[in-house]
Amino acid sequence: MIRELEITTGSYEKPLRTSGIYEDAPGSLLIKWKQIHDGDKEHSFYEIRLDKDTGVAVVKRSGEYTSRLVFDTSKKTEGVVHTPYGDITTDIKTEYINLPSVLCPKFEISYEMGADNIKNLFSVKFL
């Protein structure tokens, strides 16, 4: 189903509003959208897949930059960002993952990343 999304992250000052695909099945959740970042020449395509049985979320980005980040509240994970200048590997410590509900219409991932443990809250709100 196509939905209007508002994506918020500590990486950007303003939320991004866009259309995307949202599928909520009994065992999984899927969110897909595209966006263009300041300075990029082309769109990036994003996909979040959450396995509801394990609670593990995988966020993939494709386009000029590609990445695959794994979020798991039970253990530290690793993510890789492929850039034209080389690969960046980082540790990820997931604090929590919230699923959208009647009380909160957002999908959220709270995590720390990298050697400096940079905290971020990433959310997708369904409009």
C-alpha cells in the first residue's frame, strides 16, 4: 500500500515528507521510499525490513551510496556504507525498535553508532 511518510533522523535538520510503500504482514514489516540528499546527483532508494519474530530490522540504501545496516536489540551489529571514496564499516548498538500502533503511528529505531557512539533516533511517521 502506498502511504505518505514523514521521515525524521538526527542526521538532517528537517523531516522529509515523501510517498512510500508500507506493508504490514503477520511476520514482517516493509517500508520503502526514495529521496535525494543535498549534494547527491541521483535519488537513493531505501528499504526497511523488520522480522517480527526476531525483532531484527535491516535498513538498505541503494543509489550513488549503498549501505546495509542491521539493528538488533539483543546484540551489537555491524553496518557497511559503500561510498565512491571507499567503504565505511561501523558498529551499531540498538537501544530499541518500536512498531507503529494505535497509540503511536511511528516506526522508530533508537541506536548508537561508530567509535564515538553517536546517538540517533530514526523514525517513519505514517501521515
